[in-house]
Amino acid sequence: FDMDEGIVGFLGSSGCGKSMTLKCIAGIETPDEGRIVLDDEVLFDKKSGINLSPQKRKVGYLFQNYALYPNMTVYGNIAYSLKIRKVPKKTIDQKVREVARILEIESLLDRKPAALSGGQKQRVAIARALMLKPDILCFDEPTSALDPELTGEVLKVIKSLKTGNSTMIVVTHEMEFAKNVSDKVIFMADGVIEEYGEPQKLFENPKSDK
């Protein structure tokens, strides 16, 4: 399927393949067949034997458990992807502080993950994913472990990241988010995408019983 810029809500029952689809796009899992293309660049093609590594894909992926490095500070976690690519320290510092300001976590840069709330950890994970300026940012149930107040906080952050030049795919059970924030919605069942389109049209006239 083709996706425009903006936020795509990804809906479906547990076990239908939503998370696996995101992992295949990010290169964390390998599909059994088919192909994945991003901006005319082939990320995966079974027939041609193409399978780019996650590091070579312009895809950011946020795990459900945040996957932060416990022994690193918030600053270290955010800077890690640039550090291993040997980006100059001055550039790293500028980028870390810029994204920290955008996500309002400047005061947390010296803390370790254990000292953060769930919402703060999610913001740090988002900041880390944004450092490489991905064309697609994948969120796998970003609010699954959060209470209602923090859920609203994280969804607000995701909404604020809609810049008009990137795509975010959000696997979620938050129907209000899918209806009112997503630009497009995907309905998936039994490993197959059944519907894809504008939220208002799909929720008002579903092809099948969701």
C-alpha cells in the first residue's frame, strides 16, 4: 500500500500482524515473501535477494518497552545512534539539545532511565528515534503501559511531531486517536490489510464488522 505524509493509525485485533508488519518495514524481522519500497528505494525484495539492514533504512522504530540503555543517561541514549556513526561531538550536542527542547525533556538529560516516568521514557525513545531524521517513524502500541493521563501526554507529543514531511505509523487501540488525529487509517485482520483510507470515511462506512 502507498502512504502519504502524516499520521497513519494501524488498527486490528491482537495477533493479526500489525507489530510484525512494522518490524518488517524497519528491518527487525524478515518477510517470507513480497517487497517493501520506501520513496522508490527497495528495502526488501524476496525475488531479488534485497534486504537492507535496519541501519540502512530511513525508518525509526519505537519498541513497546522503550528499549532504553539503563546505564546511559538520557543524553547518552539520545546521542547513541549518532555517536556510533562518528558524528562530531559538537554536532551531536546541538542535535540532542534541539530534539530535547522540542520534546520538552531538556531537564532530564542527566538522568538515568530508572528515574523517569513512563511518559518521560517514551519521550526519550521518540527523541532517540528522531536523531536520524527517519522518513517513517513506527510506533508499536506507544501507550500500552501508560495510565490515561500519560496516554494523553504521549499521544499529544506524537501529534505535535506531524511536520508535513514525514510519515508516522502508529499501532494503537486508542480509537479516538485513530479517528481524530490520524490522517489515514489501516484496518488489518489475519495478516491482511483489509481497508486503508481516511478515518471519517472508514469509520462511518466500514466494509466489514470491526
